[in-house]
Amino acid sequence: MAKCLAIADLFIDQEMMEKGLTLLEEKGITVVVKNWQHEDLEALQKDNITLEKQGSEAVDLPEELLADIEEYDYIITQFAPIGKKVIDQAKNLKFIGVLRAGIENVNRSYAEAKGITVFNTPGRSETSVSEYAVGLMLSEIRNIARADRKLRNGEWEKYYPNGVLAPELKESVVGLVGYGAIGQKVANLVRPFGGKIIFFDDYFTGDTTDTQVSLEELVTQADIISMHYRLTPETKNMLNREHFKKMKSTAVVINSARSGLINEQDLIEALQNKEITGAAVDVFEQEPLPADHPYLTLENVTITPHIAGSTIGNFANSPNILANRMVNEYLPTSVTVN
């Protein structure tokens, strides 16, 4: 009988794994759940950030998770690293499933060279991140977070970096850098507000009522610029000093995707020099944010601790989404599981 090792963590725990992977059990696959132990969420996130930036070989999988690994045909993981050592020891491994869209924690090229199929879970963060991105837009242009902070400090303040009278989303041009599943979901959420939506995406070829433009056109036309691209060596720092200088002085930048998409130092300087009005940022080059980080001294930036994707629906539903994809797209073409 085929066996699947599911590696749980502090975000997707054992109960979520077992419940979400019942479909595999129904198909005759024995699912064994083991935990990738961390002291707390910050320790897990530290390993996750290391893997995202340095790849699957940057963090070792603990030895206790390697016990009997040669018995498993399938491995399912969220953040736990599946590098060369794991792949070499898992002699019967045929499939690796990653419970998120990014697969930086898996050595995909090495796995596929050995005939191992690698699946991700596209769309799992579509709702959580898109909702959060729109929340950041509203918080930044309407000064929600900074007004709360001022009032709690005893200040009845009505003047903010964008003036006394804040702009409305209805009258804004919203520029989406990236028009995949999350970018399109953001567009769908923004559209009822009445704003004009433009987007840049080198890979989009479908039909849409929104307007596709070049990146240069987007940064000069948009009042709100929101990042939704995948981070690759080619897209690193795709928004930088040159682009900030071309933006409207009233523009705001939103990043709930990956920190590396924007040159962080260039954004800081643009905010310090008031070349743009503001920004809202959920992702950073160094996490947790250092106590001396320049963002902490700026009044024209809204910052949150990398929580855009942190919803029950995002994490709890991921094993079920992957199990369905595995059953519908992989198992019909693979060897018999019984």
C-alpha cells in the first residue's frame, strides 16, 4: 500500500493535515503526519524566510523526520525543506506536494531530474492576500492605522501626509503589478468601489475588461500601485528608484507580496524625500523588523508584520486543495496506489 508523509507545522497542524488529506486515505493511501517542531511562530517564520531567500538546502530537515523516509511514496509539506539529502534518502519517492504557491523549500530541479513529480497549491492565498491588499489600500489612503495611533497617543489629528482631505478609491487609478490569480482577485474587489484598474503582467494573455499597460505607463498613471508578481531573479527589485521618480507625488505603493519585488532602500528614500505620498508594506527584507529600521521613523508608511496570508481559510483548506489536485491531476496518470 502506498504511503504519504505529511509534515505539519505550527500553521498547518496535525489536525488540519489529517482532516484535509482524508481524500487520500479514501483512495487507499496511508497518510502519516509528523510535526516539524518549532518553539514558536517566529522561529518557524525565520526558517521559512531563510528557505525563501536561500533555497531548499539552506535549512536541514531534522533527523527524526527522516526516520523510515524510504518507506514513503509521497511527501506533503508546507514550509519543511525537501532538499537533496531528503530526496536521496527517500528511495521510493514519486511525488512532493507543497501546500502553498511558492516551492522555494523544495529542490524542484533535483527532484524532477530523478523522475519525482512536484506539485504546489496555487490559489490557496488568493482570498486572504487579495482582501488584505485592498485593506492596506484603504488603510493607507484613508489614514486609518495612523489616525488610530495618533488618537491612542492623545492627539486629535486630522492632517496627514496626503493632506486634510484624503482621496477616495472611487476616484483613483489602481495599478496592479501582476495579474495572476491574486492580482485578478484584487481587481474584482476594487472594481465595485469605482476606481479605474490598469495592470502590468508580461505573462497575461487572456481577456479582461481592465487595461493592460507597460510597467513604465503604470507607474506614471497610477494613484495606487499594488505588487502581485512572483519573486524570481528577473523580478527582484522590479520597482526601484527609477520608478519612484516617475510616480505621481500623490501616489502610494502597496506590497503584500514579496519584499524583494521592491528595492526596499529605494522605497525608504522615496518616502523620506516625499517623492511619493505613502506606502503600506507587509513584507520586509529582514523579519522580524529591526528596532532601528527606517520605516519605524516615517509617518507616511503603514507597516504590518507579514500577516496578509494568515487566515484560517488559507492554512486549513490547503491540504484539501492539494489532495484534490493530486487525485484529479496526478493519481490517474501514476501507478496504482493499492
